[in-house]
Amino acid sequence: TDDRIRNWLLAQFNNKCWYAEAHESVSSIHVDHYRPKGQVADDITNVTSEGYWWQAFKWTNYKICGQLLNVKKKDVFPLADAIRANPNDPATLDLESPILIDPCTEETRFISFELEDEESCVAALAGGLQPDEANRATRTIEILGLNRLPRLNSKRAQFWKDCRMEIANYRGAAGPQCLKLVAQAAARV
């Protein structure tokens, strides 16, 4: 992938892996094809089929992913039903029911990142999910191996600590109104 595209994609999520919600420090950064281009594998049925070759150069199919997560994901892209998109009809992409959660959709709310302790933050199911939502969240965590790398869990914990510090700075801003607004603006950056 062209470095200009990779760098633009990295900037969209604050230089974090879009799936892991952490600054990747255990491997290099890949530009992942959310829908695999070569072949598609279902991790439960072990059935493989033709990939989404027609999506190979669509920037909307690109996701920033840490190498170790991308290698774990490979070509796995299971669907909730058997309806797979047709390359001759682009509208059929909207009819698919992918199990893997796209990190650019509101469905990311199905997964929560929770501090186990001050040194580890793990991916977990968000509260109040319907059974199909919980299944997708569980499978996404498994397919990507979101909790299998202690160093990545540690990087997520550090990011949470940094966020909490900025929230405290925002809430604790004091002084004249104009200085308080400047301090709060600095905390939002």
C-alpha cells in the first residue's frame, strides 16, 4: 500500500490499530483488507471461497491493523448467513451479515475495553447486548486475538490512564474563565 494512504489511515484513528484500540508496539502496522481479497475462510466450518478481489483497491475496505492481529485474522471473514456479495452487483455488500465487526461502524459499541488492573486492559463484551450482538463481539475478539498479547493489553491500559489524566485535567481546570477554557481546550487535544 502507498505510504500516503497508510499514513492518512493511521491519522484517522490517532495512530492506533483500528481493531485493538492501542498504539501498536509489538509489531509493525499493516493496512488490512477488512473483506479479504484473495480467499475467504470461515473459522467454524473451515469452508473457503473466493475473496473480495473487486474490493482490493477500495479505500473503504482498508483498515489499519497491527501485524500480529492481521496475521491471526488471515482470510477469516465468516458471515451470519450464507449470502455473500456478488462482484457484479456492488449493492449486495450491504446485504451481507459479517460476523467480524467493522471498526468503522457503530457496531464497535458491542466491544468494551476494560481495565483488569493498572497494567492490563482487555476486550470484553459490552453490557446490554442482544444474543446475536454478543456472538459477533465474542467472535471478533477471538478472530483477531484481541486479548492474547499481554504487551498490547498493557498499551491499552496506558492509553486509558492517559485518557483519565486528560479528563482529570479538563475537570480540574481552574482560574479565570478564559484560562479555564484554555486549559480545557488543551486537555481535549
